[in-house]
Amino acid sequence: MVAVQKDYWYFLVLMMQLCFLKGSLQMKARDSKVKLQDGMILDCLCPWTGQLIMVSWTKKTLSQPLAVYHPQYGTNYESSYDGRVTFLKTTAMDGSISIMNVTEADIGQYHCSLQSYPQGSWTKDTFVEKAAITTTFSVQSDTKLVAAENDNLTITCDLVHNGDIYKVSIEKVDAEMGTSNIIATCQMLEDGVELNEFNSRGQLNCSDAMEVSLHLTNIIQEDGGLYRCNFSTDAGVHSTTVFLTTLPAQDFRGLHYMLYVYIGGGLVGVALLMILLLTWLNRMKRKRQDYRIKLHPAKRQRNTYEHGCVYDRMKKGTRSGARDKDIYVNFQIVKAHEKHKQKR
């Protein structure tokens, strides 16, 4: 179905160009040069007014148009540019495009052919050149993953959104070179979801709900780096990034061991701190109690040995039955009585 539709587009472009070559005015604009950069704009702005019939973009190295726009039939893209090219359409006679996620493969000569009525055909060539200073990408990522070589890993593209997603593309970004390569695209069509894969290193899974995940098997060192997921929604294009770090298997096991050591050490440290804290709190509580006793003498604890003798004497006096009587002893009378007995 898709192949038939593309063949129809190419036939339509060829027929339109032949018709205008025969009986219409042809005008070629001055060539222009553009530096290779992400989001670069290739101008194709017709200077006259009229009715736009069709716009087609071709590249010298491609045998078929890379992008076609028709006011009635819509747009169509070559597979390697699908999801990266956008028609700007700032005016009624504007056939300019912008290209995202550029790579060095996008360098070259581009030809724009704009067909209009009644004036005819207007064309322009644009040369995309490599910039002296390449554009760099930010290495900041929304999610970070670590995987061991020869293992399997699934990278999931997550996006919190309120609108409808009609297209998702995932790409591998080279931050040092400032380039990126599309791995696969997932597009919502009337008859279902269409999946196009351009890289054999991973397998892309795309559900009807446009939930996309990239499954990597037998991971190699080159799989590490920055991955970017681009979501085309009715509210615009949104992107999320995932940074994957690949480690040799022995380093990965060592990383796990060190992680367990750090976690165990952290738990022991927390336990010691809790013990020290409880001990300190207990000591402070005792100090506060002692201080309160000193401030309030009435709350002091009575000494059991204080006034003990007095208590015993009082107790003995109670038992003898002479609680309220005074006892007097005359030692001189006793001695005189003893002498009198001896004389007898």
C-alpha cells in the first residue's frame, strides 16, 4: 500500500514537471549556500503571486524526491528524511523546508521546484556545506542507564503529554561530532501503525498507543551514548533523552559489589548515629532531672540514714509504755544503799 502510494507521488511529480516545462514560464533563482546544522532552513520562496500547484524537493544523490507537498493530496517524504523534514508554508507561495537531526549525509546539492498557476515553474538550488565548527548537542539527559557488555537492555521513550502523538522517532546522538542518526520511526496512519527501521543494532517496538521502546541485544561498547526520542504531537515536537553507559562485565559486577558495600556501610553508619543520639538524649534527660531537684529542695529524696538514731529512740519509748513520762535516776542513792548492805 505504501509502495503504491509513493509510486503515485513520483508519477504525479514527473507529470507536473513535464506539463510546466512544455507550456509555462520557467524561472530559476540564484543559488544559495547553507551551513550544515540542526534545524537548517532551505529556502524556496517564490517571488510572485498566484496559485500554488505543487512543491517538490530533490537531492542530487537521490533518485527520487525527498519531499513533496500538494495542497490537496498533502505531503510525502523519502524514507531517510521522513520525520526530519517540515514544510514551513509561511506564505501561500512558500515551499521552504527545515531539516532536523542532521548528519553529514545531508551535505550536498538540493533542488526545489515550485509549480504555480498561471506563472509557471520557479526553481532554486541550495548547497548544504559542512560547518567549520560543528554543532554540539547537550549531553544532559533525562534518564541514565548502565549496562554490561553482552547483556540485553530495553530503552523506553516516556513522555508526559495531554495531546495526541502521531509520530515518534528515536535517534543516536554523537555529542562530540554534533551529529545524529535515526534508528527507527513509528508513525500513526489511518489503517494502523507504520514502523520504519534504519539501524540493525536494535529492535524497535511500537504499540497502537505510540508507546515506543528500543531493545538492544548483546550490547557492545559502541551502543553507549545519548539516545533521543522525538514525539510529534498536535502541540508540537517534544523530546526526551536517555544516556546509556556500557561497562565490561567484570567492571559491572565490581560496580554492583561496591554499591552493596556503600549501602551496607551507610546503614551501619545510620545505626551508630541513632545509638549515639539516643545515648546523648538520655544523658541530657538525667541532667535536667538533677538540675530540677537542686532548684526545688522539697523534691529531694529523703536520706534513710538521716535522723536514724532519733527515730529508733522514739520507737523504743513508745514500746515501754512510758511515752508521756519522764524517767529520773539518782545514782548517789543507789551507791549508798549498796554500802549499807555490805555493812550488814
